[in-house]
Amino acid sequence: MAGSTAVILRREERLKRRQTQILDAARACVRADGFHAASMSRICAEASMSVGHVYKYFATKEAIMIALVERDFEDFMAHVTRLRSAGKPDIELVINEFLNDILWFLDYDRAALALETLAESARNPKFAALVARVDRLFRDEFRKIVGPLLDGFTAVEIDIRIDMLLVITRAFAIHIGTHPSSDPHFMAGCELVLRGILSPKQ
């Protein structure tokens, strides 16, 4: 029994390594050429694998791209959920974590992938469904974090602010994706926007 369990674990580890190898190759190709120009042959060459070998792990190029986007989103949400695991947050903690951790996570490569994903979602129903699911999870998580901090706000007012957090996160990604070297005033502007959204009720 122990032997069969070890075999299964080794197989799963090998599967994960190969999938990571393919996704890393796909990221490099998308960064260089965009979604559509990143052909299977280019991805396979970057991964140093044959086309047949890659197809053992992903059925289509579209499946690779969706898995790549999902991996980035899971990493992003791990940064977001850390806010809840760090104890009872307050507005200052949320703002500081957003500026120091979440925006740092949206580096040029991830921001560029986010832009490609949003563009693809306008023409591909599978990507549109993926973006809708990501949006829903983002809202749900930030509602748990920010909702208790917005005393006196109605559920609708809180949802409006959560929507604005989603909008500015996308806007930050667009800015970073189109301005790899942001000017020093960018973070100060981000803080002003966040404080406006999360300001207490007057």
C-alpha cells in the first residue's frame, strides 16, 4: 500500500513539474508575441518538448492559456487572502498591504498577461467566463476583508466600493502593462484613490 502511494505521489509530482514547464514556456511566448502569435510550436520549442508530449498534459493551446491565467489568479488571491490571515485588519493595513504587496505582485509580466486576458475575453466565451468567475471571487474575498471595516455603510454601498477596488486593480494592471517603468508619483496616486474608496462615512 505504501509503495503504491509513493508511486502515485511521484506521478503527481512529475505531472505538476511538466505542467509548470509548459506554463512557464507559454508565459515567455505570450510575453514576447501575445496570445495568438504564441503558437503551439513556439511553446513546445520554449519548453523543449515535442508537440505530442505537450498534448499529453494540455488538450489545446487554449487550455494552456486558461491554465496560465488561472495560475496567476490563484497566486494573486493568495496575496489577497493573506490580509485575512494576518489578524484583524483595519483600513490602514488594507491600504498598506494593497500598495506594498498586491501592487508589487502586479509586475509587468503579470500585468501584460492580464491585458491579454481581458482582450481575449471580449471575443472568446471561455475567457469571458473565466474573467467573470475571477471577478466574483475577487469581490467575495474583498467583501470579507473590507465589509466589516466600513461601519454605517449599507450592503449596496459596500458593494459599490468593492466594485471600485476591482476597477482600480484592473486600471493599475493596465498602467503597469503599458508603462513598465512607472513614474515615482504612481504609488502616491494609488494611495489617494484607495483612501477615497475606503474613507469612513461622514
